[in-house]
Amino acid sequence: AEFKSSQQGFYLGRFKKSYPEVKVSMIVENTRIIEDQLLAGLFPLGVVEHKVNNPSLNRRAIEKDELILFVGPEHRWANNRTVTREELVREPFITRELGSGTREVVEEELRQAGVDQLNVVLELGNSSAIKTAVQAGLGVSILSRRAVHPQLESSMLKLVGIEGVSLEREFYLITVADRYLSPASIKFKEMLEEAAETVAANR
């Protein structure tokens, strides 16, 4: 069974322990590439961080995540508890590339909070590159708390809140409607759907 995700598969390890005879592979891409390749039949399941609109795809929320603003340790905001939305829009901002679900969620959530335009100075293809650029003082960024946690713990990066703004996203399991799934794919899908029940119960 091959599963494709826009972020590391948190459940693959547990699945492999339960079904050690199943060969599992994971490929990391942005949301739009995952959708296109899923529709092309290159793999049975995907996990993405943005809602999909294609009517041929079924989606179900499986997990929530928090997105956070972070800066380098020498940045003038490093010791700030919060910044305003007006300060944020003026600051050099580093973002994911077009087609990234993370980028789409961040932009959508900020628009709803009244932030229509960021001062984007760099577009990078993965979270590691963004963290390195922020640490080097090239700008600020917003990523998953989970992705930035190790650097926050070691003080290589600093968390800063945005006044009046709370950023959340959900991860979605996506499959192609009415397409056959292998037994291994069905088992993995069921594991993710159990997580979806937890998400629903906590709303």
C-alpha cells in the first residue's frame, strides 16, 4: 500500500506495527500535487491540510493543528509576546510555494482576520528551508506548531502571537469517489477514520 501526504504520516508507524507484512511508502508533496496524482491513480489515499473542491474527491477531517507566527532569535520581536496585524503586514514574510495547503490555509485565515496582504519576500518549497531562512533573519513566517516545536524548545526560533488572531487548520483524508481500495488501504483508511471520530467528538 502506498499513501501520499502533504505532511509526515503520524499514523504510519502504528499501522506498520499492526500489519508488518504490508509494504508502506509515503511521499511528501504539496496539496495540489497530491490531488492531481491521487486523481491520476498513482496512489489510493492522501492526507492534506486544505479543503479540496474537486467533486471527484471524498474528504474527511481527521486531525486539528495550530499554526503559529515565529521569528529568529535576534529579531526585534523575539521577546515580544504579541504583535499587531498592522505590524505583521509590514514585516518581510517567508511563505510556502503556490499550491501549498499550508500557504492557502494561512492566507485564508489571515484574510478572515482582516489581513489581506503580506509582505512576501521569499517563497520556499518546504518547512525546513523556511525555518532556516527565518533563523538567519531573512523574515518571519507562519507554520505548524508541530513543525517548529524542536526549534522553539532549543530557542533557535521564537514564538510570537498575533493580537486578535488564532490560526487553526484541519488535516483531511482524501480518496477518489467510487474507486476500488486494496484491503491494506481500507485498513489504513479505517485507522484514520477512527481519528476523525475523535475530531468530531471534540468540536
